[in-house]
Amino acid sequence: MSTRKKHIVILGGGTSGWVTASILSKNLKDAPYKVTIIESDKIAPVGVGEASIPPIYSLIEYLEIDDSDLLSKVDGSLKYGIHFENWSKPGESYMHAFGELGTPYKDIPFLDFWFASANRTGIDALTPFFPTAVAAYNNKFSPPAPRPKGSPPKAFYPLCNLSYALHFDATLMANYLKEYAVANGVKHINATVTEVTLAKKGHISSLTLDNDETIKGSLFVDCSGERGRLIKKELKQEIEDWSDYLPCDRAVAVQTKSDENPLPSYTKAIAMNAGWRWQIPLQSRTGNGYVYCSKYLSDEEAKAELLAAVDGTPISEPRLIPFKTGCLARPWVKNCVAIGLSSGFMEPMESTSIHLIYTFALQLRKNLDDGNWNDSDAFNKLFSYKTERIRDFLVMHYHINKKDNLPFWRDCQTMTLPSELVNKLAEFKQTGRIKLDPSDLFSFESWVQILVGQKYLDDYKAFENPQIPQDLATQFFKNVFVAIQSEVKKLPDHRAFLNNVNKKMNV
């Protein structure tokens, strides 16, 4: 005797809708539910989130997607990190690089050795000791190399611990995942919701569409974007305002033509007069945008500043994207779960938007697989924890800037900070360390790259170890630097690597 399947209804397509649909569609025929996604071609998705971080491979692996196939179909490129320019003093830059930093000196972790020796050796940067950063600045790319068989456990092989993420065309990515989900049995309806019917206890009962169809469901996933058609309008949930911490409230985006010059294997985040601009290299074009605060800059001024700064010829009209920073305290209410922009937005500085989408779509799938269709409290608690920790990491970038000559940046230096961030900065200033939960998205190596790159501390005298001879430390750093430079030269050019992928996939 067959059991009637529950019905999961996803409202909204775009990246959030199709990522969620793809995750729920895996092994759908054996699942105790069916999935319908309602997407209106009358409502355009935001479609500018084109960068990711290494955990995106958890999504690719979960879906069992061939990453070469994905790269070739989403105009994709590879990403070793994020280059930050002019966030401290004019002309200064650093990279928030992925992968491992340096190699230990005997039994002393590299970072400990660096803190103990940096002040006396004058080596005050970390970027040159990340193989991924060196590779990125040389426009190289390769997946990590296998460690040689029989190699000594402590031998340093710079190319064995490379970590990377993806750049992609957001529209092509959504279409790719749409094909995946539909092929797995997700029903796709092109329509607009005209009415939402609630049951007596406030649960969503059904959606009425502009084609006169009524869709009933057991669980509704709101991927309708910032408007939050279900979670906000019907279930009256409000975004917690984080604009005191993250003051930017506008973005203007434009695409430019990609030339045949070497293709960078990193994202750029360049400080501007009242915010910062992104530069995301795809195979055929470059995505550009300026995230800014309207209190300090008009839309026309932002547009002009962006167009004056971008490389290449614009191939699209500048597009204005207003937004509000903040997140829902409860993205799962009754039988509705908000994923993506409907659950909140911080900003794209560290490419975390798509990460939060697949993280909580995967968490939802886990709940459903475990039979937990009503476990909203744990889900909401996890959401709040993860979003607040990411928020604090982003706020730090703004707060520790050294741009004293511009009102926006001066105000960021004196902004109110979340208490957790205050404690972390105080701990770092005192000890050179920050205690983090192992589940936090950004590790200490990520935090320290920003703190060192933006020169939060004037020097590192407090952490010196005088027992380490200066000449020994200098020689060790030189050896690590030379080893990384030598090995990176062996890597293929990034564009050549992608051309080989496309050739393999007959693109």
C-alpha cells in the first residue's frame, strides 16, 4: 500500500530557488515528498551574485555534478582568493587567500613562527606565503597536486594544499541547476502568485496563481527574493536591521567585455569613496559593481565613479540594486522556510550569499531526511549563529580601515560594533589570537589575513620570541618564499586551463 507523498512548494527561481530545488531533487523518486517550483518570467532575479568560496564544492559533491561540465556551461572561472585594494593606505593591497599558509618551522606552526619573528625580520605580510595567492597574482591555476608517494611527512610541497572556488554567470548557473532539478523530477510552473491562503493556525495552505491554478503544499520554501512574498508579507516576519554595522545600502552593477589578456584567478574588492567595488572575471566578460552608502553618495555619483574605474568596454547598462542589510531572526516559521534574499542579506564582500543558500538548503534536506518537518527552533538558532558570525567578519573589514581622508571611511572607524566582534578584536590585540568555534565559516587564518593585511596593529612586538635568532627566521621565510615561487611557475595559465576544460567538454 503506497503512502501519499508530502508536497514541498518552492516559490521563486533564481539562484536560491534552483539551488534549493536541486538539493531536494536528489534521489527524489525515493523521497517521501514531491517538489514543485513556481517561478514567474515576469519577475527578474537579481542575478549578480557571481562569486563563491571553497565550500561550494560541498554542493557540487552532494549533487554529484561534474565540475568540468559545470565550468564549461556557466562561463566559469576559478578563484584562489579575494584581492583587497586600498582598504588600508592608498596603493596598499593584500589577498584573503584560500588554502594553507606556509609550512611549519620544525614543530612550530607557520603563523606562530611568523608572529614571533615578523617584527624583527621586517616581514610584515602574509600574502607571499600563501601558494594560492602567489598563483593568483601570476594568473595561474591548477587543482591541488597529489603528495609524492613516500615523501617525508614534514616535507613542504606548496602545490599539495591548494584550495579554490568558482566564479560563474548567475543566470547560467540557475539554468544549469534548473535542468538538473527538472531532470530529477521537480515540477516547474511558470506563473505568478496572486493569493496566499492561510489555515486557521496561520500555516500556509495553498497558493493561487495567475493561471487560475491552486497549489496546495505541506511545506513552502520562500525563495522570492528580498520582498519575501510568503515569510514577510503573509507570515509578518521582519528583517533585523544591521545597517548600523553594515551601512552600505545600494549597489550599481555593470558588465564589461573581457579581453585576451591573462585571466585573473581571483576576485577583486577595491575600496572606493563611499564603499567598495567588485571585479569578477568570467571567461567571456567581467562582472563589476559598486557597493556604496547612499548617505554619502548619490546614485548618479556612484554610477559615474564605477564607470570611470572599470577596465574594458561596458556591454550592459548600469543597473541599480537597492538593498537593506540584516537577516530574519526566524527564517523557518510554521510551514514556511525562507532561503536566500528572502531570509536576509549582508553584502557580497566575502562571497557568502550563495554559501548561505546551499548551507541552509542542505540543512533543510537533512531535516527532511531525518523526518524533522517541524524542527524550526534548531534551524533558526543555527541560522542566527552563522549569519551573525559572518556579519561580524564583514564589519571588521570596514571598521579597521586606515582611510582617514574620506567621511564614509572615517565614520566606519568609529561605528558601533557587535559585542562579539569587540571581544575578538581585543583578544587579538592582546594575544595575537582569536578563539573561534570549529564550525565557524571563517577560520583564524581568514581573520588574521584581514587584520594583518589592513594593518590593524602597528607592530607585533608584543608577540616576539627573542629566543628565535633573527637570521634564522629571515632565512626560513626566504626558503618558504622561494619554494612557493618556484613551484607556482610550474602551474598552467588560468585561461589555458579553462580552454583545456572547454575542449574536453566539446564547448
